[in-house]
Amino acid sequence: MVAKKGSRGGMGGEDAEEELTRVPLQAILLADSFATLFRPITLERPKVLLPLVNAPMIDYTLAWLESAGVEEIFVFCCAHSKQVIDYLESSKWFDQPNLSVTTIESYNSTSAGDALRLIYEKHVIRGDFILVTGDTVSNMSLAQALKEHKERRRKDKDAVMTMVIKQSKPSPVTHQSRLGTEELFMAIDPDTKQLLYYEDKVDTSKGIVSLDKALLIDNSSISLHNDKQDCYIDICSPEVLSLFTDNFDYQHLRRHFVKGLLVDDIMGYKIFTHEIHSSYAARVDNYRSYDTISKDIIQRWTYPLVPDVQFFGNYVTKLERQGAYRASDVGLSRSAKIGPFTVIGSGTTIGNYTKVSNSVVGEGCIIGSNVSIDGCYIWDKVTIEDGCKLKHAIVCDGVIIKSGAVLEAGVVLSFKVIIGRGFVVPAYSKVSLLQQPVKQDSDEELEYADNSSGNMEIASISNTPEKLEEEMRTELSDSQIQAASEVGNGGVGFIWSVSDGGHEEEWRHSVAPIPEDCLVEILKNATDELEISNEDGNILPPSGELEPDSVNDSDEDVRDDSVHFEKEVEATFLRAVHENVKEDHVILEVNSLRLSYNLTSTDCAGALFYAMMKLALDTPHGSPGELVKNVASVITKWKKLLKYYLSSIDEEIEVILKFEEMCLELTKEYSTLFVQVTWFIGFGVLYKF
Amino acid sequence: MPDVHSLVNEFVIKLKKRKIEGSKATAKLTVELLRSFISQQRLPHSNQAAALIDAVKAVGEKLIAANPVELAVGNVVRRVLHIIREEDLSLATAAVGGLSLAAESDDEDDIDRDDHPVLSATAVAAAARNALRPPSLQTLLEDIPHSAAAPHTSSSGGDSEGKSKSADKNSVTRKLKHNVIEAVNELIQEISTCHEQIAEQAVEHIHQNEVILTLGSSRTVMEFLCAAKEKKRSFRVFVEGAPRYQGHALAKELAARGLQTTVITDSSVFAMISRVNMVIVGAHAVMANGGVIAPVGLNMVALAAQRHAVPFVVLAGVHKLCPLYPHNPEVLLNELKSPSELLDFGEFSDCLDFGSGTGSPLLHVVNPVFDYVPPNLVSLFITDTGGHNPSYMYRLIADYYSADDLVVRRKSAS
């Protein structure tokens, strides 16, 4: 309604008349993700200040907004708001020419919805604005999207929002995008680019997406995409804010607001999409996207927001061969190997024979000799002593890793943790100085649902970090004893227990690449489920699939049979021993068993012998010598029975083999006596009698 | 003062964010910034040339560090430094010329020598440099008074300054600044008219019915070709230029101006080169050895041209002349831009998945901007002063830059 043409792309209008109504391009930057995926790190530092390739995430977002022509940015801070404001002050973002940055502080907002309601009350947004979170990395030009948005607005007042999307194929196996988010289904009108359907929590196991029938009736054509990525960059009209105020239960931008608008057709508000092709846009949502976006930055997809361009306050690094970036004052040992796609910050020293590859190392780190670092994100002032091995881990500021420690894939070490000498941190574990909150919302959904308990706790932590630290110092002495056991000798920190989802969900969002066996398992599960669903649907499986299954079944049956047979024979034999049944009767019984299980006499010999040896073993004995005596007595007692079945050399061999098998698998005690007992069996039993 | 500093900072930020592109625009903005910087710079009474040089060096260092890839910034800063030195020298010689008769028996000499060791040092250095510099044709003709005065200055540098301490000090202060700004204005003029200067020579190089090949988009090249067109020469042009396809934009513009234009792909250059009479290209920078830093793909064109004995002509304004050698560690030869110019990210997003396998991608895209063409592949340079052989470049550079400024870095103030 205001500034239709004048502020196109933030450029001045030609007419004086339009110039008057021109509103500077505004943006709302939410410096809080209202999620807990980055815990435990985010308990001590807000997510937007976490370094991404050695520059805080918020710098990427602000630098992009500034270069895209945004003139006024409102930074909404909630958790750790003081830290965010302090950072913005110290980093000169407040005194940029042609850009005004204002912070809005809140202590009790628990969701994006609350934040927008608060901003609405302040009446600072005067025209169309851009809504982003403080963890967005992009180099897209907003001019085109803004122009489209404004033109649509002129024609149709109800076009309240333009969402920026980008093509990105989800993995067919894990059904998650390369950013680690769930597979997203969108229905878009191919002509008008209107968004008709948005679903990011599809039950992919069934492979079913259900669309409203009305969608197909109302629209002449629909294109359904699962290869689009939501960039979480929205161009909104001022109505969006009032919509949030009207619907006070809207919390999440996508789950509530977008879906709410799409479902509710009474108001008739429409959301449109704008697809970007050559430029880059992504949001750091979880550890996996942290990894992916870091690598995209190193591979320069985000140019000019790359480490060797000083886009804002970051140290200059020089790009070298194979995509390795190195600051000028790095102390690098001659024998250290810096692999491809590695960033090394200023003031870092690296010792002899250390290998670093695919990693980001921050400023002022000390890395010892013979250390191997692969795919890790090491932040500032970290000390890694000699001989450590790190693989796909995130290591926060001030961590000390004592010599010989090993970090397995997917480990996250929060601030100032100390890992003891030679300790192996298990895969996907998170270590923090803070203890895991007892009542923790393991599920994101929960956090939105009950906004009091879980979040008040975070707020209290965030508001008094100093106090907390003090507490910790006093507590450290007693807690250290406990902690020491958790992270090795001399270590400090608590290993957080894995959330309810267990490992199954851990690998999805971790920095580590998805392990092969996980992929295989998923594939297997997927096919299994497919079969089950097929059976449910009464669809006959194709014959080709059936056959191998049946073969497998029969194989298994055979194995099962022989096991059952052995057990039966053993029971019979034991009964004979305890109840003094005659040998002939035993032979009769074993023979009938043999017939019923359809086996050969060789099997009977094996099974009987097995039963005898078991009996000898079960008879109480003190030393190996006694055990040999036991064996001798049992065998001499039942020699007739055994002899009946040892009619040929084949059976004798079978018995020896059976004994060997027993020694290897079942009764380890015999293994030391193998020679003795075999001797006994071989000569004493078979030839003497 | 704060005004200038904010201007400098703003410019530095723009350079850092790569918002200013193209060497001519950068050069012009840099020199304009330096002009306003000099005009607002307050100079001390004594030793002002050195003070000014130090101040300009301080700013220049910042500007160069902001975008080390854009060599034009450094070139312009060095030019301005050179201008200051020259003006200082000419003032000094003028003063000596004026004083030589009147102040021969002056006693102040001994007293003032101690006060101004720095200035005399620079004066000596300047003189020494003048003496050392190989006498090019221009210097031989123009600098007769300078070289003649050089021995004088060495002995009476402090003397001249001492004289000016009294009444005419202010006028000298102002005079130096005034002269410098005047000369800088000339430089601005020179940079902004370099296209026309170069284009004027077009008729001498392009003849009737010739086929010309160029690569990428260069404003200089376009002006050059259009100038030839205006002189009623008819010819055909080949253009191209992956990955940025600036050649397409150039083709459009040339066609709009009525030039017969053909677009070919980069890979077909060798196939077409035998039909070409001349290759005319722009440059990013011309190094001291006559090598050229140019848009990517030019080395291939140059090799093809050499194979078929086609003249390879490089157009470059003087602001592109860089006094550094390509092996100098300060020269960052290349910049890698976003790979999205080569590949569509969405299309290849499944190949760029870091989530599986070893965590490193199997597909890696590199998009360098520049190429280096060694001097032996270049037939001719056309600058605004005329055509030059690659081997002559170092002489031109000696004319435009002073050897002391090759490394623009503040050491101790000496």
C-alpha cells in the first residue's frame, strides 16, 4: 500500500511524489532460533554468535542484508540478548554508513510468533519488510524478489508474503536434504507461483502425501515439488505482523503461520514463492547444516562472503592451493600436512607431523604433534595435545584435549571442556561443563506447546551466566570427582545423555557424515516396510521376490531342526544317566528321534558325544586333571552306546569334529585339554573297546 | 578531517565487499579519494613532502589491503606518491634556482642542516634516483633542469627549506599542495580520457575488411572498435567469453552500433583463429615485465594466435600499468569467484552432498577470474601514449612510478 514503485530494490524513485512516500527497506532479523538443536553450546552462547568459518553467523546475515540494500535492520534478541547486543556494539555494526541497526530486547518470548507480536506493538515497521533469522547465509540479490512482491501487491492486496525457495534434491535414502532438514513437499501453481501446500513433516516411511481435493478442483494446474529447499527468507507485508497478533496461537513461522494461512481460506491471504537459481541461500538449522554450509562457504558458493574477502571484521586469510585458506601468521611446522578445503585462523600453531583436512581451525589454537584432524570445526583458543585423533567433531572455545585422546565422529565439546589423557569420547556424544537439565524438552514440538517450564529454565540460565559460572566453580570440586570419571582422568565436563530418539536420530543432524551401515539399515527398513505395506494392501509381491525368501526359510528350518535334535538327544541321554535307563532303550529312543527329524546316524553320534561331554563338564570338578577323569568315566560308562553309532570312520571323524567345535564355541574349558581328551577318545575309547 | 576518514573508510568497505568492479572505475574513485584526502591534509611547516608521502602511504596501504586483487588501486596510489615527489623536487629546484644567486653566502646552512635531515635525505634520494634512472627519451628531453639541479639539491636541500622558514613559508606550503592537487587533477583527466586516447589510434591498427577477434567484455576494446567503425573501416568481429559470457553483452552492444559481429564459443577459438587478422583484447593489469593479467581464457587465445602468427594486441590505459613483477609475492594473481556462474547449484546439489561417504564432496568447482599471458605472446601494447613493445614496458613504468614507492608500506618515517 505504501512505497509501491519508489523503493524498488531500495533504489530511489524518479518522481518527487514517489520519493515522499518512499520508505527505507526494512528487515527483521530474529537473533534467536527458538529451538534447542544446538544444545549444549547454546546454553552458553547464542546461536547467532557461533562462528561459521571463523566469523559469527550474524555477520553473514547482516553483511548480506547490507549489501542487498536494506537500510534499517531490527535485531530481535531474546536468549542471551546481552551477549548479542554487546557483540553488535563491539563490532561496529551500529555505526555503519547507510545502515541503521536497532536491537529489540525481550526476555519472555518463546517463539517467532511472540517476537513478531512484540515488534508489532512497537510500531516500527512501516512498509514491506524482509524477515530472516540471524543464521542465514546468502548472497542473493533481493531486488528481483522485491519487485515481484510489490507488483503482486499492487494487483492483489492479499498477497502478503513471498517465500524464497531454492532447488535442492533430498537424499532418496534418508529423506532429508543436504542441510539435514526433513524432506519438504510444496505444491506451487506453476503460472502464478502461488504456494498452495507446504508440508515439512511427512511420514516418508509410507511414501504417501495427501493433498486436499479442493486444491485440485480450484487450480487448473499444480506442480508438486519435493526438490525445493525453503531458505527461510521471507518478504512480508505489514499485514503479516497484524496476522500474528490476531492469531495469538501462531508460534512457528512455518508450522503455524504458513500452514494456517494455506488452510484458512476465509481471509483469502496468499503466499507466493520466488525461486533463486544462481545465488546461494541457506539457513544453519542443525549441526548437519552447520557442516554443509561451512563447506559451501569454503567452496566459495557464497562469494563474496568467503574467508579471503574481508566482508566484515573477519581476519584476512589467503587462499592457497587445493582450497586451503591460511591466515598470514600461522605457525605451521614444516612436517605438518594441511589437506584440501581447510581454513586456519590467525595465531594458530600446528606441530610436527600433524594432519589437518576438510576442517576449520579458529584463532589462537595450539595443536600438538602427530595429531590427526579430519572434518572438524575447531573454534578459538583450543589446545590439542600430542597424538590426539579428531574426526568430524565440533570443538568450542577454550577446550583442552589432553594427549592421546580420541574424539569419534559426531562429538560436540562445549566451551572450556577438558578431555582427559587418552580418553575416547564415544560417537555422537555431547560434552558440556553444564549438567544436562533434568527436565528437558527432547522434542521441538513440546517447546512450543508448553512455553512456561522448559523455556523459563533456559531464560534463567541465559540471564545469569556469571552467577552460573560462579556456582559452577564452587561446585566444581565435588562435581569434578564425578566428572573425572565421565571424560577421563583430569577431564572436566559432563557427557549429556542422548535424547529419547537415541542414536537413530543423532546421526541425522550430526556434523559427521552418515555412516554406511546406517544407510544400509534404512534401505533395508524401507524395503521391509514396503513389503509390509504391500501385504497390508493385499497386493501380491512379485514372484521374483518371493522365491529367495522361501529358500531362506527352508535353510533356516534345517538349521533349526538339527539344533532341536541335539537338544532332544541330550535330554534323552541325561534322563538315561539319572534314571538308569538301559542302553538299548536309549538307542531305541535316539533312533526314533533320528527318524522323526530325518537325520543320519552321523548326526546321532555327534549329538550323543556332545551330550556326554556336556555331562562330564557339568559334573563338579576342580582342576583340568579332574575334568579329564570325568570325561574318562563318562565315556567308559557309556562306551557301548557310543560304539553303536561309531560304525564307520566317517562317524569317528564327525565325533572329533564335534569336539573341536565344542572347544571353539561352547565350552572353553576343554580347549586347554583338547590334545589330552582327543587322545583319550581316539585311542582309549575307539580302539580299546 | 573526520569527513575524509569516513570517506576513506567507506571506500575501503566498498573495496572489501567487492562492490566496485573494473579497474577504470576503481582507479578513478581511488584517485578522487586521494585528491580530497590531500586537499584536506594539514601539513606541518617543515618537511612537508615527506609528511604528505607518509600520509598518502598510510591511506594507500589500507586501500591496497582492502582488495589486493585489484592492482589499479596500488598503481594509482604509487602514481600519486610519484607526483608528490616530482612536485617537491621541482619546487626545490625552483627554490635553488632562485636562491643560487642570492643565498650563496648564507650562514644558516649549518644551523638548519640538523633540523631537516629527513628532507635532505629525500632530496638526495630523489636526486640519486633521477641520476640512476635510465635516461628514457622523455626524461632526457624534459628533465634537463632536474638532472642539472640534482647535485645542487643534494648540497643545499636543507638550505632551500631553511630559507623558506621565514616569510614565504606559507606560500611554499600552499604551493606544494596546490601543485600536487593540480597534477592529481591531470591524472584524473588522464584516466577518464584514456578510452578516447586509445581509440584515436584505432585507425592506424584496423584496416579495411579485417577480421578481429576479442574475448570477454572490455570498454576500452569497444570504444576502440567503434572508433575504427566511425572512420568507415568495415570489418568483422568475433566475440565470446565463458564463463561470465560478457562477450554476449559486448556482441549485443556492437551490433547495436552497427558492427558486423559473430559470436563463437571459447572452445572454437583455435578453429577460427586462421581467419582472424588481429586479436584485440583488454587487460586487467600489465605487469612490469610486459606480461598481462587478463580475463580467464586469454592465454589460450594468445597461444592460438602465436601458432597462426596473428598479432595479439593488448589495450591498456596507463592506470593498468603495474610496477610489480608477476613473481612478486604481493601480486595476488587470481581471485576465485562463486562456482554458481558455472553450475546451477540446485541441479548439482545431490553431487555436493557432504552427508554421506567421507564427508568431502566428490564434485568441486573452481572459477578463477584471471589468466596470465607471458610477454612473449604479446605483440603490441596500445596505451594512451601510443603503441609499445612488451619489452619497453619497464621504461614506461620508470617514467610513471618512483622506485621508492614500489612497496607501499609504512616503515619507520624515513
